[in-house]
Amino acid sequence: MVDLNQVDAFVDRYGGEERALTAVLLDIQNAYNYLPPEAMHRVAEKMKLSPLQVYQVASFYKAFSLKPRGKHILTVCLGTACHVRGGPRLVDQVGRLLKVTPGQTTPDKQFTLETVNCLGCCALGPILVVDGKYYGKMTVGGVEKVLNEYREGKEVAANG
Amino acid sequence: MAKLQSATELETWRKDVLATRDPNKQTITICGGTGCRALEGQAVSDAFHAGLAAQGLASQVDVKMTGCHGFCERGPLVVIFPQRIFYPGVTAKAVPDIVSKTIAKGEIIEKLLYEDPATGKKITYEYDVPFYREQRRVLMEDNGLIDPTSIEDYVAVGGYKALAKVLSEMTPDQVIEEVKRSKLRGRGGAGFPTGRKWEDARKAPGDTKYVIINADEGDPGAYQDRSLIEGNPHSVLEGLLIGAYAVGAHRGFIYIRNEYPMAVQYITKAAKDAEAYGLLGENILGSGFSCTFDVHRGAGAFVCGESSALMRSMEGKPGEPRSKRIHATESGLWDKPTVLNNTKTWALVPHIINRGADWFNSIGTEGSKGTMVFSLVGKVNNTGLVEVPMGITIRRLINDIGGGIRDGKKLKAVQTGGPSGGCIPESLADSQVDYESLTKVGSMMGSGAMIVLDEDTCMVDTARYFMGFNSSESCGKCTACREGVVRMYNILERITHGKGEEGDIAQLELLGETTRNGALCALGRTAPNPVLTTLRYFRDEYEAHIKDKKCPAGVCKDLISFSVLADKCTGCGLCKRNCPQEAISGEKKQAHVIDQQKCIRCGICREVCRFDAIKVE
Ligand SMILES: Cc1cc2nc3c(=O)[nH]c(=O)nc-3n(C[C@H](O)[C@H](O)[C@H](O)COP(=O)(O)O)c2cc1C
Ligand code: SF4
Ligand code: SF4
Ligand code: SF4
Ligand code: FES
Ligand code: FES
């Protein structure tokens, strides 16, 4: 359920200026893991923008997801530094263990696998990030152990 | 805290801050950069606090979490002041020992010291480590000394002195003159002279002008802007304020990637603290000059690092570039004169004001002055951030600072300039690293990402990788870029899948030219570079893929096969457990075999095997 009061609060936080549109959408995305259509409509209404502009912005930027994502977001870096140090093999391994391809969510809505073009931690590539926690020098063999931490429902604090 | 009213009050405060500090007090600094945090640096910090408390030393020793020290490969890094004892790769388990021996008794713990791989010697002090010794640190100098969340720490190392000097002793024209004389060029890629940009904006008509920090840092492999903001946010802010004063702007912004939450948090805190002390906002240091500051988070689009796209994005619109004929210094953000500079460019300004243009001029080459921060990453031993004088050779960077190539392999090429740059072959590794020399060999400076490639890297695959990047990041506004890049990508896809045809190379060259000439913004204009440079230097590799259907580096899946070397295989079964296709069979302690029908050539078995028993050909 989308709490429209909370959406209003996100808009108000920035004083309703047009330039704050991406900031508002980022906050909504952080709260819901994606951009629910009701929320986008409310933003357009409240910021006096056309729904088209809100939708265009939401679809232009890679940070936004227009479909619901899982509880945990697994991000594998495919930036150049990680690419040359085995990033693609990590994608394969996560994909194999969760039976998803990049962009997909597991049927139990627990995990979404995403790839990204650099997470700014390139010296320790390849990098895997789960819900904001960075795992450096990740190996194919180490993926399962990381996944298990989250399968067990342990709360892991972000470290980046 | 009352706001500081003058440069003199700032100096008095600085004296007060310094008076409370004893330079000989033991201080443990732990790197809190993203790299070291990824290696559990926070746990190390927690362990120090607990360990000191347990031994009753908490009041005698300071513990500080700093920004990135640069040597991320060996994190988490711990440096103990005043001696600068250097312990790399510290774990929470090692902390009690460090506290009871090094801190309590001044004993050096041999086994925790850094061992120079070249000589096998243990090194005790940070400044003796070759990785640091060969650098010339200006921007990164204070990263290891200060707590980025403490304005007092920044003031203690001379912070805001340059701003005070500019506001109390210099006219805006004098500031611009000094920056021009320093020959500072933009660190965001193109190397445009910073002083001239400021002058253009100053001369542009109108009272409303803006200054912006570009911290979008979209180049994959680069993370120096992040580390600067996470390690020393006030230095960037101070530079911005000096620029605002010089061009006559009263509003400043930072455009920063949302993927950098800690940097967003630190720059926000820095601005809040600066404002509380009267160093930002209304009537800065009683000078009558005012400037506000806002943080704009980007939302993930490489093209938004480009000047005009960045400004559209800040207005709340999709970030599409516009024609380059309109200069931002005349009509930028909300169509007002705007100066956009890279994070590093801004952060260099206080140094130039403090130490003078002549000092800056004394470092670097004729056309490229000062230092540059590179992220030295990929297949090199010492990965991390290195700051060196412009003009150092690629080979020195890789060998003397980077400690050579990993696993005893050979250097094949160096990729600079990100997706707009190119691959420089080993044969040109004695080229200097500066704006002109890199352009001459077909690459560019870019934001300073330097990705080292070894003999196991396929250059056709690398070109394909960058074209994939560029095609997914093209905003699609103009046909030359949208179509040209995709077509080049498709050809490279075919070649790497073993379906290359006679004529493909010529076609790539033609498409490269058309895209270069027809694109609206620099993304499209430079997008063909990775292909054109690899064609220039590694043409034989393209030909091997196209004619012989072979991938000499053993990377392109459709052109290789994996097998087990029976004499090396111990039968440990690790590959069998990890193979996604269940393509490997064999009894325990017996040589294993790969079923070529099932194998998808993912390379996992080769990565996990600890005995080098998987062969690729
Ligand atoms: C596609 C594209 C991406 C860019 N990304 C960045 C970036 O992430 N950071 C940056 O400082 N400059 C980037 N630039 C360069 C900027 O357009 C601009 O030249 C620069 O920020 C100016 O600052 P400087 O003069 O200090 O280098 C990019 C340019 C293009 C064409
Ligand atoms: S060159 Fe490419 S990225 Fe630049 S405006 Fe044209 S389509 Fe967009
Ligand atoms: S991992 Fe290596 S040593 Fe172990 S069974 Fe496989 S090939 Fe043999
Ligand atoms: S390359 Fe991949 S699929 Fe083939 S045997 Fe090795 S692990 Fe299995
Ligand atoms: S390339 Fe992966 S973190 Fe930068
Ligand atoms: S993050 Fe610790 S040295 Fe770079």
C-alpha cells in the first residue's frame, strides 16, 4: 500500500520546487524499492507537473524501477575494473543460485538481481553489493555464503 | 557557536583548535573509505574503541576514522601517529595485540607490517611504502589525517585559509588572474583551462550566476571524486566558494551520484557546519559576500555528467544534452551563466591560492600542470588511488607505484579515459601521462581511471564491452549516436561470437567516422574511440577472431574450450561443485573431466580451481 501522506511529506521536504523532482522520486524509491504509479501521480499533482514529465524522468534514470523489486537488492558491478576481474562470472553465479537473470526478481519476492556500471569501489573488484552493504574481492565460491546471510533473515547494516 | 566575522577571527579559532591538540599524542587512524569498509573496516574501528577502553587507555589515545588513504587493495588500513606506523589488512582479531603492544609499549608487531613484494623486506612506516613514496600528494594529502565529519580537523590543517585570503585581500579579477596563471586545466576530462572558464562567466551579463561541482563520476573504474568528498569534503566546498566569489555567483550546487550515500552525507554535513561558522551562507566571514549551497543527487545516467545534460537534469528534466554552441558560461543552469567544474578541479583551487600559481606551475609538464589523481585498477598488484605529477610515464605508474602486474602476468594495455577513451598498448607504455600525450596516442585523460589489462584480456571483447556501455548510455537524441553505436556494438557481438565476416573491420571504421562526425555531444563523438584504438593497435586480434575464429586471449566463449589437465588435477571436486551445468565429472582424488556438450564456457571452474588445472584454449 502506498501511503500518500508520506509521498506528500517527501515533496514538502524539498519545498515543491521542480528541480527537486529526482530527489522526491529517489526518496519514494528508497521507501518502496520501486516507484508505484499512485505515488508518481500524486507527485505530479502536488508539484504541479504533467504526469508525462514525471514518467519521462522516472524512465530516463537508471536508479528508478517502475516495477516492484524484491526485499533484498543484489547488485553486481560490471564496470570496467570489475569486468576485467570476473564480474560477469559473479552475475552468472548469482543467477544460477537464484534462478534469475539480471533485472528479475525471485518468485518469493526475496531477491532482485541487478547489474551496474561502477559502484566506486573499483580497487576491490569484483564488487557485489547487497542492500547497500559492499562485499569486496568477491569470488564465485563466496556468493552462496553471502546469499545465506540474507536467506536467514539476518539484518545486515550498510557499510558504504 | 557564533559565526566568524573576519579572517582574523578564523585565525584565532584555528589557534584555539590547535592549542587543544597535542601533536605528539598517539592517534590511531583507521581508513573509513568505502574500500576499507567493504573489508570490514568498521569492525576494526569498533575493536579499537573497545580494546582501548578495556586497557584503560581510552583517554590517552585518539581514534579517528578517516577517508580513503589510497592503498585500498591492502585495506583495512591502520596508521598510528605520530610515528606513522603502518599496518595494512588489519582484522578486528588483531586489534587487542596492537593495543597491548604497539599502543601501550611502543612495540612494532613484525607480522602485521607491510612486506614489499619486490624485496621481501618488512616496512614499518607509511612514508617508506613504495606505493606512497613515489607519489606526489596534494589533493589526497590530508585524506589520511582528518576526520571528514569534523570541521575542526579541516581547520587544523589550514582549512578555509584560502577562502579568507581571497575574501579579505583579493578582488575577483585577481583570483581569476591567479588561477589563469597557474594554468590549471579541468580534471573532468576535456582539460579546459579553468581560469578562462571563470573569466567568461564573470564577464557574462546578468547578476544571477551559478557554480556547480560535478561529482557525477560516471566513468567506470574511477572513484577519486568519491574518495575526495568522503575524505575531505570541506576542501571541495572551499574551492567552490572561492570560484563563486571570483565569478560573482551566489548559489552553488553539487551534482552527486546517488550511488555514493556516504559522500552525500558528508558533503551535506560539511555545508551545514561551514554555515554554522559563517563560512557559507550570508555575509561569509563578514566580507559582505554571500553564497548558498545545495546538494543534488543524480539518479544514474552516464550522460548526465556532460555539462548541458547535467544542468537539464538539475532542473528536474530528463538529462539530454543540448548543442555545444551554447556555452554554459553564458547560458547554463536555468539559462544563467554557470561554471561547472569537476570535483578535483575545485579542490585544487585552495592549494593554488595558498601556495601560489608559481608553485603549481612548478609541477607537471609544459601543457599540463600540477598533479592528477588516478584510480589504478584492474590487473595490477597495488590497486588504489594514486596522485602523481602530470607527465609521469605509464610504465612508472604501473611498475613503481602499482607494483607490476598481478600473478606474474604480462602487461598488455592500459585503458584510460573511460568509455570515451582508448587502449594504449604495452609498446607505448613509456608515453607520458598528460592531456596532450594521451590524446596523441588516441586515448584521453578522462577523469583519471586507469584500467590495467593483462595478457588474459581480449581486446575485441574490451571494445565490445565499451560499445555495450555506450549504447546503453546513449540518450538517443541524435541518430548518428543512437544508430551508429548500436550497429558497431552488433558487429562486435558477431565477431566475438565467431560470426565475424570479411569487411567487418572496414565497416567498423566507417561507422566510427560517421558517428564521430554526426553526434551532438561528446558521448557520441568519442564513443567509437575504444574500437578505433583497439583496431589501431590490436588489429591482428580482430583478424584472429574473424578469419581464424580464434580468441587468442581465451575469453570469447564461442571460440574457446575448457579442459582439465590430468597431471595437475588433484580431484578435489571443487570445480564439480561449482559448475552451473553439472558438466564436470570424476571420482574423489581422480582427475576430473569436462563434458564439452554440457559446458557453457563460463570459466567458473578455472576461477575456483586452486591447482591451475583448468586449461583454456
Ligand atoms: C558523456 C559525458 C560524461 C561526463 N561525465 C563527467 C563526470 O562524471 N564528471 C566530470 O567532472 N565531468 C564529466 N564530463 C565532462 C563535463 O562535461 C565537463 O566538461 C566537466 O565537468 C567540466 O569540468 P572541468 O573543466 O573541471 O573538467 C562528462 C562529459 C561527457 C560528454
Ligand atoms: S551524441 Fe548520443 S548521448 Fe549525446 S545527445 Fe546525441 S544521442 Fe544523446
Ligand atoms: S578444482 Fe581443479 S584440482 Fe579440483 S577437481 Fe577441479 S580441476 Fe581438479
Ligand atoms: S566452464 Fe563453466 S560450464 Fe564449463 S565446465 Fe567450467 S564451470 Fe562448467
Ligand atoms: S568498476 Fe566495479 S566498482 Fe568501479
Ligand atoms: S578505502 Fe581505505 S585505502 Fe581506499
